[in-house]
Amino acid sequence: MAARESHILDVPGARLYYEVRGSGPTLLLIPGSNGDAGFFDGMADLLASHYTVLSYDRRGFSRSPAQEEWQAGWIETHTEDARLLLDATAAPAYVFGSSAGAIIGLALISRHPQKVIKLVAHEPPLAELLPDASQWRTFFHDVVATHQSQGADAAMRQFMTGIGVDTAQRPAEPDLELIGRMSKNFHTILTQEVPNAPSHRPDLAALDAQHTRITLAGGHDSHDHFPYRPAVTLADRWDQQVIDFPGDHLGYWPHPAEFAAALINALGT
């Protein structure tokens, strides 16, 4: 296992917990709506023989408490956090983002292209890019309503089933400490991620200008699920192919070795 250093970065309104492993060019891993760097642990240990790997808990998740109400919007806040993290460590960097983390990665390369060498965007759930966007708006609105009327557990079941990740694979022996942290993140997922991540409208003109440095990726086992579809839409726009990675929407968690190898290949390093 690669040596891991833990750090805290104070940013406006929050304290970001982040970890550094390995040596070589910098690779930033941006988690999705699970929000916790721990889901990347197995993969990050393996990538550390090739890169200086930065992983972090996003604002409001696990070990990165938000200290005050956000003054900016969801995407502005998380993109700025990623930029500040790169500024405090090393930039430019290779970037991998999955799910909502892929949305943040796309915003980062469109707003701060000098910070990103290459981005792999794994299943960004950009509902507004889809022809049935209105149906997805209704679905996510209903999840928020369920949270308000029936509580977090019911809303999380509805959310995960609706987007197709209720059957996502897990490691044979998942980290129980990570599972415990995750259960405390449901409020952030349901009040911040669900209303804001899929409704984000990316700056397509800015992304068009950077598309040669963007690789769209998805899970080999999640072609029929909602988060895979926006990756196809963007790949078609740029005359690319979606690169299939091992597993499903959370493939990096149960298949760290295979996923790390696929990511190294996708980054061209």
C-alpha cells in the first residue's frame, strides 16, 4: 500500500480534507455524489506508482465540513474548491471525475483550462443534455419531495433505483468506517447533489474548445443506466467513442486494479 499523507485545506466557508500519495505527474480524483475520497482508496494506492495522486472529500461530505451557507451556486463552489486544491498542491494536473465529480471536472477544464492537462469524465449525469430531460427533472424533483415527506432512507432508495445504481457492485469486504461515513452524507446528497448536479447546464462552447483533452468514459456494465447516457451525448458531439471502464457506475470501488489500469491507458500515460 502506498504511503498516504492527510492534509486539511481551509477554503472560504469550508475545510477540505485531502490525501496525497505517490510521485510523478499530479492526478486529481474528484468523487461523485458519494463525496468521499475513501471510495478511491484501492485505486489510488495502485495509481501512486505512476502519479502524485490527490483525492479529497468534497465540501459538505465526511471529513470536509462546510462551515457556513454557500454564497455561490453548487457548480461554482465545487469547481472553485477543486481549483484551490490544485493551487495549494501542484498544477496543472491530470483529472479523473466520476458521476457528479465528472460534472465538476468538465466545469474545471472549461473555466480553468490551464489547470487541466487531460480530463477523464466518467458517467457525468447531465440530465439537461438528454432528449427526455423534462422527465428527469420531474424524477429528481420527486426524490427531493420524498426526502421531505418520508425521510432520507426512502429518498435514497428512490434515487438509486431510478438512476440504476441500486444494484451497483461492492467490494467483497467494504471498509466499514467508509460505510459509516457514507450514511451520514445522505442529507448532503439529497439537499445539494440531487437538486443541483443533474440540472447543471454545462458551457458547451467552452467544452468544445477543450474537447481534444477530454475523454468520456462509462461502465461496461451500466450502458442501460441513466448516468451513462450523457457521456454518449457528449462523445457523439465530439465524434468520439465512450471508453468503457470495468464494472458499473462505481466500478473503481470493487475493481480497483482493473479500473486503475484502464485509467492509466485513457490518460495516455
